[in-house]
Amino acid sequence: MEQPKLAVSTVIFSLLPSETTGRMALHLPLVRRIREPHRGRWALPGGPLAPDEDLPDAARRHLHDTTALSPTYLEQLYAFGAPARGGEERVVSIVYWALVSQESASGRPAGADPAALSSAAAALVSGDPNVCWFDADDLPPLAFDHRTIVDYALWRLRTKIEYSRIAHAFVGDTFTLTQLREVHEAVLGRALDPANFRRMIEASDSVIPTGEHLLGTKHRPPKLYRYNSAVDLADTNPLRG
Amino acid sequence: MEQPKLAVSTVIFSLLPSETTGRMALHLPLVRRIREPHRGRWALPGGPLAPDEDLPDAARRHLHDTTALSPTYLEQLYAFGAPARGGEERVVSIVYWALVSQESASGRPAGADPAALSSAAAALVSGDPNVCWFDADDLPPLAFDHRTIVDYALWRLRTKIEYSRIAHAFVGDTFTLTQLREVHEAVLGRALDPANFRRMIEASDSVIPTGEHLLGTKHRPPKLYRYNSAVDLADTNPLRG
């Protein structure tokens, strides 16, 4: 019996300033296909599994090849294996989703000034003309079933930010509540009421004040917080340890 | 580059009376391996993907070959692909988990009398001497990494029953609150306080009274309920429709 080919692909999310509004927005890198089928279309980074390579290591390798970054969060999304996924050859794709942060590219936390974010955006772009970052809510037509995959990854991320520590991947170890809200707003793609957000976060016990304040020029510098690792959130899972 | 083999396996759960207590308990069917490696050990039902067969169809086929049943619930669990999973040949397993109900085997709902359950248990056992149902909390040593897989599936099922409609797979279209509680108790493997359970279920709006009562010999026959499909529970997922 002929075996289907196995591939590992990764949906990589980062927060970058929107080209139209300048506000932080979810972006993902896509790779332009240089071969048939779907030549010229944009596709998720991915490829075969190397011998002796574990699945998440393959996801990390493709992520690094595409962005020169390491993920701040990596999780298996789903295996896609419908017989008619678009090519002549049958491929079963085990898909991961990952978060990468500007901090790992630029040394600056999310919520920093726009100039720093633009240089972070530049740092996220590899020299490869066939790799480009797109606004997650304004994607070009994608190859194969990759649009379905991206939509599912977006659903997983947007569901998960509501009940888990996942925003942590986009902020530094310490952050202001405004920085945290801006991350939630960028991921969800909509504005949140600052007072409601503060109440919701404070009620959840998920973050605790560090006792320090953001250094800067403001008259009343905002308090810094960190995630409360003592709270058992729903993102604990026996396979993630 | 040599491709790893691809397999689809399924963790199949059903509720059957415990051999020791007679109470309903989670059971799963295992298949005794008749070839090396791990010859003689018990393993999850599974095997290769047929050409043109979709992943969930392969999971359903292995389930039917093992139990002669169709699942009342089927969901992709995870892809396991670590290089050293136990055999000489590298196999990546895409694992599903499924629920099957006594009803589909015997025409009787869960919570029926023990005699009916025993005949249901008999109906769940295929004629194959290399297939056997085991209590999920009293498993023999398993082949490969199948114990890790079963533990993860148990965790998923026990987490999910708290926030989703998944108990539905083990009860009929209508059920009493006692029948529903017995399903939760069997899945969780512990007794629940009847009054607390009733309050929790009533507060969740997840079930509604049908206005009918369980037919039987009791002086005060208990009310029948059905799931409230108008409530948006957390088990809705874009890939499940």
C-alpha cells in the first residue's frame, strides 16, 4: 500500500504594527511557492520530517528557517490529512502553531514605541524575497487547504487567550496592564474597555504586581505586573508538563 | 530521505459494569499484539491509512473492526511521533479518541439494570480472543508509548466532560438526572453529591426538562431531560462544525 507523505507545517503568529492603522496587529509569515502545484501562491512554512527528528523539533526548524527566530510558545494544532488537499501526491500535514515576540527580535517588549516596533518588524523579515509577513485579517489567497488551517489556528489562539497564560508569549516578564491589554486587543482584533479589562484581570488572580513601576518620563509611572505562576490555569496539560 | 510510517490509532471509551464493584466504569478495548515488537503486549487498535481514506474514516474503520460498533463521539486527540517510540521502524501515529455507548450495542440506555448492562458488555466483545475490554483505571502494561496516549485521552475526556455536552454520547436523547450523574461518576471515577450535581446541572442551563417522566414501577417516576442545543458550550469548534 502506498504511504502518504508526511509533512510538518507551522502557523507562526507575531504582533507587528498594521500598515494601515499603525496599531499592533496579528501577523504571520508565509512562503511563496516556487514549484507546482500552486506555484506562486502563498503557503505555510513547512516540509518533511528529518530522520530522528521529533515533531516539535521539525516545527521549530521550519520556524527558524523562515524567521530566524525561536518560538516563545509552540503547540500542536491538528493533523490535516483529507485525501484531496490540493496536490497530486497525498500529503498528511501535522500542523503546529507558534508565537514569536518582537522582544526576541529587538530586545524591546511589546507596547514599546512605534519606531522600535518598525525596527522589530524589519528584524522579523528574513532576506528571502519569497517570505513575507501578512496581517492575519488580510491574507492573500493561500495554497492547498492552508486557509482552513490558518483560520483554525486563529480560532485556537483567540479562544486560548481568554483562559490561559498565552499572552505571556507577547509581553516581557514584567508588563503594565496597558501593555497586556494592547496584546489582547491586537490578538482579538478589537478594542477592549480599559476599566473592564483591568477588573477582569484583577479578578482572575492571573497577574500580580511586582511592586515596581515602568521607568520613563511620566508624572505617574504605571505599575508593573508579572504572571502569577501559582494559579492553575486551563493551559496546563499533561503533554506540555 | 526515508519517510516514517504513518498509522491511525483510536482510544475507544465505553461505560461497562466494573468486574469488582458492579458499578459503571470507563473501559477501553485493547488488542493483543501477535507480532514483534512487543509481541503479547496489549496495544491500541489501529493501523495504516488506506489510499483515499480520510483520517477520521480510518479511525472509524479500526473502531468498527475491533468492536463492531460506530462511535457516538469521535475527535482527533494528538499526533505522536517521537523518534524512539519503541519499534525499530519509525511510526508517526495520529490518534483519535472515541466514545461508544451501550445503547448502540443493546438498545438500552446507560443506567439501565445490571442484567441489561452485562448483555451490553457481551455485545461489546467481538469474537476475537485478541481483543479485550479493560477497566481504564486498571490497565495491563501496554506496548510502545500507548500508556502515555491512554493517559492523555483520559485527561482530555475527564476535562471535557466538565464543560461540554460530551456525556450526551453515553446517555440516550432523554435521560434522568440520576442517569446523567451516574455517567459523570463513571467517567470521573468518583462519587458526586446528588444535590450538588443537580444544582450544578440546573445552573448551567445545559439540559432542559422534556415534561415527561421515566416509565417504570416507581411511585414517583423521575423527570426526563434532554440536552439544550440552544446553549453555546465550549465544545463548538470550527473543525467540528
